[in-house]
Amino acid sequence: MKVYGIKNCNTVKKALDWLNANGVAYEFQDFKKLGVSEATLKDWEKQVSWETLVNKKGMTWRGLSIEEKEAVVNEDIANKLMQEKTSVIKRPVIESPKGLIVGFDEAVYETNLK
């Protein structure tokens, strides 16, 4: 299982704490250090929409200009933004045997990761 996120993100910290407390093995990839490939984004978008992946509640999104926000109208533009500003990706993203999980929801983790 692979977990993508940013180490110092509070939501990622909660998720990693939950995984560790529940003995779930994982590999971690830090977006800030390693980025995310377009191929990975396209794989994720076979399971969830690009709208799910773009965190419109986060500081990075709120820091974009109105023009930049309004320009994000399709998968290709969203993917370019997510590669340029990885912190705009909702975190964490977990590639699990039961499918892609985006964000931290303890009930979803209980059902899908134990």
C-alpha cells in the first residue's frame, strides 16, 4: 500500500498515526520532495475525479488568483496545477488493495484498511 502526502500536513499526520496504531504497513511518498507524475494522477483519476483530488478548501487553492482558479476547468489543467503546486492535492491519497482513498476519514479507514 502506498500513501502520498506531505509529512508536515496535519491531516497526513492523523492518517499516518492511524495506520501505525492499527499496524497497517505502507510506503510513504512526500509530494514536496518527490512530486507526483502525470501518469500517477491519470491512474488515480480512473477511480476518482480530478475535482476530488483538488483541495479547494486548502491554503494553496485560496492563495491562487481568481484567474488561476477559474482556469481549472478540466483534468489536463487540474493535473498541470497539481504537478506544479503539489500542496493543492487533497491529502493523503492512499493506493490500497480496495481502491483509492482520498483524505482522512477514520470510518473509511476502518472499513477499507484493516
